[in-house]
Amino acid sequence: MGKGGVGIPGNYSVQPPCERLVPAPGRQVTRTKVHLMATNTPLSSAGTKHPISRRRVLADLLLAGVGMAAARAGATGGRDGGVRLRQAAAAWCFRRRFKDLDALCAAVNGLGFIGLDLVDPKQWPVLKRHGLICSMTPTHSLTNGLCDPRFHDVCLRKIQTALDATAAEGWPNVIAFTGNRRGMDDETGLKNTVEALQKVAGHAERKNVTICLEFLNSKMHKDYMADSTDWCVELVRRVGSPRVKVLYDIFHAAVMGEDVVSDIRTHSDCWAHYHTAGVPGRHELDGGRLDYRAVARAIAGAGFTGVVCHEFTPKRNARESLQQAFAIFSA
């Protein structure tokens, strides 16, 4: 798209000052194979003699065949005025259901996913062959993390290395963990984690990559520190960097008894990435007590532009389960 106007296939040009469709100079108004519609006119009955907004033209072009590319770049319009969120899958829980990583990449790419979470950088060439990204780069230990100063040096080195590698690819996120508390109280653990993240926040800002500290439940991950909405929100507030946020794991938050939809609506500025799984059981999204369609609407309604990653262990056919999850967050 140039500054002078929007290029449209066929015999039309759009004049930006009034955003009306007019015949190109020296041409007659005719029908084209790609129908350009008047606003609110169904595709099946579209004509080409009506005024049309630039926004509607672009939307129709997406529907005509470039929607996938736009979906990989950011959230796009969905059916019935909804929002199609960018989606990924967690490599660890789906890879075992496919022949190899290459087969998993082919499957998720075919379904419209933009990438995979938690893939080792050594395997990134496989992702790139399929046009996928690593939507969350792995870093340090889950149990020996940032709430304990004894582990700060090793964790921060690994986070910085991951930031550099992720930035070099132009990808968005790296993960971080508080680790286990080992008898430490919430406030001490919070201060220690904030201190650690503030040391690397500037580097993340320069690299344009977000550090996402994961919210996990401490019932299954015994002794994990960051196990409540309040603790995670306070962490983001204290660090005070646009590149230090939280990976809000919907499954883990629900296990801890948090009000997921309320958390999404109230603290959307704190969440940079989401993980999904059915509650309980960590299986498909249609099983359990969470209404994932309501969750998807809340995320979209909050204006989220990041990635929603599906991190469940499928009980049914893995490809079909991924397709179903993708549909829930695309409606």
C-alpha cells in the first residue's frame, strides 16, 4: 500500500480523501472475479457500483485469500464481528502424538497456527522451514528460579541469552519462572524476583522482546511461588517495564480458584501470553468446567494482540483436538 491510495484488483482505485470506489482512469465499470462489496452487502449478492469503504475492501480481500498471512501478523477480524486471535501450540504436549517435530509443524501450520511454544533454539530451523515461529523461548529451571537469589546469576544469564536469540529472529517472548519458595514468604520472594527482573528488563526493552513470568498452580507444582493473580499483578507493577509481563496460564489459575474471566478483563495489561487447557485434567478445551468460548471472548474483548497457546494433553486425535481449540479462539 502506498501513500497515495490502496491498490485494488480489477478496474478500481480507492481515493483516500473520500474513501469511495471509482473507475480507474480510462476504464469502464465492470464486474470482477473478486467482488468488491458495499458495506453490509453479503458476498453472494455483491455488486461493484456502490460506494465502498477502504476498511471493507481490505476485509473482503482477507476473505478472498490473504487472511492467513494477516492472522500470522496480528489479530484479525473473525466471523460475526469477532476477533481471530493469533494462536500457537505447546510443543512438549503434542510432539509425542506426531512422528516428529517436522510432522507436528506441518500439522499446526496447516491448521493456521503461527508457531510453537518452548522449542529449543537448536530446533528452530525446523520451525522456520514451515513458516512458524517459536512463540515462547525456553530459558531456565522451573524449580530453581528468580525468587531465590542463589539462582539469580544462572537464571539471568540464560534469560539474556534467550533474549538475544529471540530478538535475532524477530520473535516475541521468552519465559521465566519464580521457582520454589523453600519456606520463603510471599513478600520476600516478590522482592527477590523484582530485583532480578529489573536487572534484565532494560536489555529486554532494547531487544524488543517480552519476558513472561509464568503463573503456575502450587498444588501440582508443589511450592511454586507465583501461584496467585494478586502476586503476579504486583510483580508487573513493581518491575515497571513494558517488556516484563506474566504468562497467564488459564489452567493453573483456575486450579488455584481464580476468576479467570475477571482476571483477563481487569488485569489485561499484565498478561502478555496465555496458555490453555481443560480444567480439570489438562485435556481438550471442551471438557471440564471452564467455558473457553467465554474466555476467548474476554481475551479478544480486552484488545489482546499477543499469542494464545494451547498447552493440553489430548485424549482424542491430536490434530482434531488442535483444530477444535483453534476454532474456539477464532469465532
